[in-house]
Amino acid sequence: MTALAILGGHLIDPAAGVDLLKDILLKDGRVAEIAGPGKLKQANGAESLDATGLTVAPGLIDMHVHLREPGQGYKETIASGTAAAAAGGFTSVAAMPNTLPVNDSPEIARWMQAPERGAAIRVFPVAAATRGSKGEAINDYAAMKSAGAVAVSDDGHPILKDSVMRETLAAAARVGLTVIQHAEDTRLTQGGSMNLGPVSFKLGLRGMPPEAESGMVERDIRLVTELRDIRAHLHVAHTSTAAALNAVRQARRNGLRVTCEVTPHHFLLSEEHVGLYNTNAKMNPPLRAAADRDAMIEAILDGVVDVIATDHAPHAVHEKEVEFENAPNGITGLETALGLCLRWLHKEWKMPLGRVLSLLSAQPAALLNLKGRGTLVAGSFADVVIFDPKAEWTYNARETRSKSRNTPFDGWTMQGKVRWTISEGRVAYSSPA
Amino acid sequence: MSPTATPARRQLHPPPVPVSPFPYHPGSLLSAQDLTLDGLSHLLTRATALENEDPLVRSRILAKRRVALLFYESSTRTRTSFELAAKGLGADTTLVSSLSSSIEKGESLKDTGLTLRALGAETIILRHNSSGAAWLLEAETRLPVLNAGDGMHEHPTQALLDLRTILAHLRPGVQAVSAETLAGVTVSIVGDILHSRVARSNMLLLPRLGARVLLCGPKELLPELAAAAGPGIAIERDFDAALRQSQAVMMLRIQAERLAGLQLDLELYKANYQLTGPRLAAHAPEAIVLHPGPIIRGLEITAGVADGPQSVILEQVRNGVAIRMAVVERALTASQQGGRA
């Protein structure tokens, strides 16, 4: 296998505490050597990339995406979704199990990871927590873990029954997997298509109350408290309400293993962005009140939020060109996450670059226990993103590598242009300067 | 760290909310808020002029222009008055309703709209069961779209005809309106506010002319957050107290088709919110009584009140034709000036 030297770049590896000009040698899919500029010892014969003026960082990890395969290849395929991910600087994604059929068997998990899928980067399956994600009978987590699953979740279908959720948390803890919960008490959100509040009233849309999220998070934390002796790990997906964040904050103070993620759209947009029925501003959980959005920003800056994840949820154009209440939930996000995080968290709200990158790589890697990823210390996987941190550009959804372009961020200014994405030593994406 | 010890809140400047691109067409009437006060005055003036016009002269104003009525919900008043209004101005009308068209076969609103446009429709009057449908149709066809009721959201021509009715009684002779025209006037809207597009259009329109809107109904049908919908709106749950303050009372039907499983105690509802003869005589003997129809006699209103001297319900229906003539004329003449998309 050929070797690749990344020369002259500024390496930011938050997990290793590195923030310096470094040359990096990649060999056989791993990081072979890191040295000061011009000091690589084993670089003879290696191809090289000129990273002068660019930031070199561990490849980004999105722990919450929907790749739609198997079953809904017209929205996205593993090949198209991972191509979009690579363009966004991601080298690993965790694929949610709400496929057709649901990923509740080792066969489906292995099918998703097979070379025939043509993935540009690594895909880690998230196993369905229950059979068919019906919230009744829990899966064989040991078998799913052997087949490559890195977490369990019934994403999109919250586990409502206390007994089933308790069993899920306990069984997942026994095999060392995280339980990712889409926290929504669907008994309170039935028929709702946006956040419940003055805006939903004005638009004549049925609303989804914030308590439907926070109440479920509080219930889950009670169960984790009961299971604290076995260190059950609850991860709250796409947190969107201040109340849910407060519950997570409190649980952590109590020493519980409770983590959470926030999406770019939930820390940038509010229910006002629904405008006059923009279906590209419709997702679940919905865009919330401005105060909730502000709470997401504060919690990210304060370090309460563990991970930024996109909840990339592609839908075909014709599916979104319908009446608001009939449109499916979800927006794409893989190509815009880094550009939005750098534009807003870093540039606007002054979060140090290393901390932003950590939310997008080191922290999800640690959370999902992805060994050798989320860092670039010698010996780790050669998963690298190289970007121009100063470059501003405008996102054009029509040029997306995804099969879908249902995004509210079309035409938005992004900061930080990805020049190369390298997945296990192979260039998965490159763009001209 | 205790909650009080959290650091001072940073000054956040999150991304701004983009400016709405709607309406795309100057002839569209999607929301009661689309009209400026000047635009409103013009419509009211034209409604009166068109109503008084010689029918033969009137029928040449939009001679042979093509107006499509696209109705996804049943309707008596709105559909008939729009049709009579368009025909009165000489336009050709065609009615497409969800039960006798390819909509039944699964054709989307977008495709139905594009088909009507290809057939030569110059404006589409839409009644739809989904909130926001008129905005979708306008964005996809770029034709002038007249919202004849979208789900629980808005029914702007109803608000206009209600305004014309209120003005005729409380401000006779006034056609040019201003922000003070209805100063000192309180209008109560009573009943199923939550599911009512009539309520939403009226509560957004009337305060712009200086009126105070009192919303009245039980919690299940009138959430507290309704008061935040706009300025000049307040909630008064005591019907008698609301009546005592009102010069106009707008009664609403309970929208059984939109209750979505909500169970109501109708006897209790009637005891608290039915407009009866004694109640009206005791608390609002001078007020006019409006109702957008259809009325359910014996539920929200007694037959005696509906047929009584304070009722202006049939006047509202008559005003519907005049207002809709002005709105259809605006739709098709704005397109002539603005160029067709």
C-alpha cells in the first residue's frame, strides 16, 4: 500500500493535546509517523499533499445519520450518503437502523458494511434496540455487536415502555454498548408537525410540546439511576429543549453515564425558521423556541453537550414538495456540519477550534468506543480531514453528493473548506483550492 | 455548579430569520395580513363599486378570463360566492373538487396546480384541509392564489367580509380604513378558536384597524398561547363578561371534523358558551351577532338568536359576493400589471 505524507499543515488533535505545525506520514491505512515540519524520517517514496496554511485534524465522526439502505435507495444509498459525508470532512458515520427492513439482524448489519455497498468512508451500524424497532422484544446485542454494531437505538421510534427500556439499558450495558434514545413521548406528539407554541398556533399546525422530549429524558434518567450499579449508558439523541439539557446536566452531576448530542439545526434555527410552511425546516424533534435554541448554544459552549451530530435524513424532492403536515421529517446535514460549526461556534461564538473539532471527532469516537479513531497519534487509523479554516464559501444544495437536497441551509455562508478527506489512508474526497 | 453560579449569559447573535418570499404574485391573497391598509381600503371601495355596478357592465370587467376553483373540502357559502363573484365579472369558472377529480387517484397538490395552469387557469381559488396549502400552491404555480380556507390556518376573504359587515353597522359609510377606524370597538370571537381559520384571520386583521379582539372559549378549544398570536388580542373565558364589553360577537361552530379525538362535554359547553336570547339581552343588547356558518342551531347559537334582530349572519353571506368580486378582480388585474410568472 502506498504511503502518503501530509506536509506543512497545522495539526489539531484535541485528544492528543496537539496544536502545532506537523508533518504526518500515513502508511497501510494507519498513522505511521508524526514529526515537526521537514522532519519525517520514513517519508521516502511517499506521495505527498501540500497542506501549507491548512488545518489537519482527525477525520470527523457523525454518530447519527440515516443512509436509507437497505430499502429506500431513491432517497440515499450508502454510496451516495458516504460520498456526501466525505465531502463534509467525515471519515466515519453511525447509521441508524430505521431502514427497510429494520437493521435488527447481524445479516443486515453485515450487508450494510459489505464492500459492495461502495462506501467512501467507514459505516458503523447502530443496531435496532428492539425487534423491528417495535419497542417490545429486545434484540440479541452480543450478536449485533459481533456484526459491527457500535450502539443500539430505535431511533425515530422511542422505547415507551419502562420495562422494555430498562431491559434495553441493562442488556446493552452487559455487552458494553450505548443506548441512543430518540426521546419523544409519542402519546403527546400525535398529529404534531412542529414545536407547540405561539408559532404553531398562528400557523394552524398541531404542535409537539417540549415536555414530550424532556419527560422522556427524565424517565430514561430514572431508569439509568436504577441501573447505576451496572453503569448503563444512555445517550440522548438530537437534544432540542432546554428542559432535556437540564435533565442531562443534573444526571451528570449525579455521576450517571448520560451523554447527549445536538444537531447544527437545533443550535442555529428556531421555530420561526419554519416561516410559511418550509418543509425543509420540518424535522423531529422540531425546531424549538428561540430560548431553547439559545440553551443549545450555551450548553455547547459550556461543555455540557458531548457531540455534534447531524441527524442527516435525506428525502426525495417530491416527498418534501407537499403540504407541511404531510411532509416527512428530516433534513440533510453531512455537507454543512463543519462549515456551520466553524462559521457559528468558532467564528461567531469564539469557541476554540480544537474544542469544536473535538465535538465532531474525539468525543463521538470515545462515546462509541471507536478504537484508534478520533485522534491521529501514531498507530491510529489514517482518518484525516484537511481544510482551509479561513475560506468562506456558499453552500449550494444542487451540487450535493447526497441523492437528496432537503436542507434549510441552501445558500448559507460556510466557514472552512474541506480540501481532502482521507479514510484509512485513501483519499475519499478532494477539492481544488 | 449551582444554577445561580452559571456564568453570565453571552450576547448571542444567532442566524436571522430570512425574509418571507410570499406572496410571489401581487394578486395573491394568502393571508389577511398580506394587505396593507391602503390595499384594504381599495378592496372595500371596489367591493361597493362592483356591487352597485350595472350587471351587464360588470360582466365585461373580466370577460372570458379563466378562474379555477380547487376545493379539497366541502363548502357552500365560500364556493358559491366565489363562483358568483367571478361569473358576475364575466370570467369563466371551473370547479375541481377532491371527490370528482384525479386527486382521488393520488395526484399531488403541486401537479393539480400545474395542470390547472396548463389548462389556462389565470388564478386559482383554493380551499384545502391542510394549513399552508395555499402557500405551497402559489410557490409551485406562481399564479395568483386566493386562499379560500387552509386547514386551521386562515380564511382571509371571510375576515374581509366580516370587516365589511362590522363597518356597515358600527362605522356606516366608511370605506377608507386606517389604524384608528375601529378604535374603541371590541369584537368577541367565541367557541372553537383552536381549529378555526376564521378566528385566526379575524384576530390578525381587526386589531390592525384599532379593534380589540377578545377570544372566548374553554381551554380545550382556546389555548392560552392564542393571546400571543398578535397585538390587540386578549382572552376572556367568561362569556358574559366578554359580551358586556363587545359591540360585535362572532360565534363559531365546534369543528367536529378537526377535534382529533378530543372529547367535549357538550351540555357543559352549551351552558357556558351558547349564545341564547336571554344571555344576549342581558349582556349585549346592542351588539351585532356574526357567524361564518355553517351554524349548528341549538349548539353554539339558538335559533332565536340566529334569526333574531341582532343577527347579521345573512348579511355576511351577501357581503361575501361583493368582497370576492373585488378580490378576484385584484387577482387578475394585478397579474396584468405585474406580468405573469
